[in-house]
Amino acid sequence: VLRDDFRQPPGDVVVAAGEPAVLECVPPRGHPEPSVSWKKNGVRVSDRDERLTIRGGKLMVASTHKSDAGVYVCVATNVVGERDSEPAELVVF
């Protein structure tokens, strides 16, 4: 089972360059419990970048760069399938 509705979709975030940014996401209820990943401008975000941490649905950027700006989507995945959240914009000025 994977419900359609995200319990908390990510919201737009505006930060100054160099500041940390947090995009929050609480995935839909599912059985098994869905895992969360993120896409930026349609491309899956890799947490191999040491500035990025994905924990408990949150995407945390330790120190934002201009290049981090873009449209982010929270992706909930379990064996049944995948659901994308509404997009949220990260603005870095």
C-alpha cells in the first residue's frame, strides 16, 4: 500500500548563499513504510555530496551554493511504487 497524499510536502525555502537550508518532507503512509529520496530539477539527488544529508525525510544542505537553487521533489518509494510530492523551490540569493 502507498497512499497518494504526503503527510507534509516540502515547502519553498529562501536562504542566503552560505547558509544552511532544510527541505522537509513527511511521506504518505504506506506498508511497508516508504523510503524517501529527493530529485532536483528532475534528477535524483545523491547524498555522496558531503554538503547534503538526507535523514528522516529531510534534505539538509550544510552550506548552500548558488548552484543548489532549483526545484526539488520529495520521492516516496516502497515495493508498491513511487509517489512524487508537489515541487518546492529552493532560492539562494
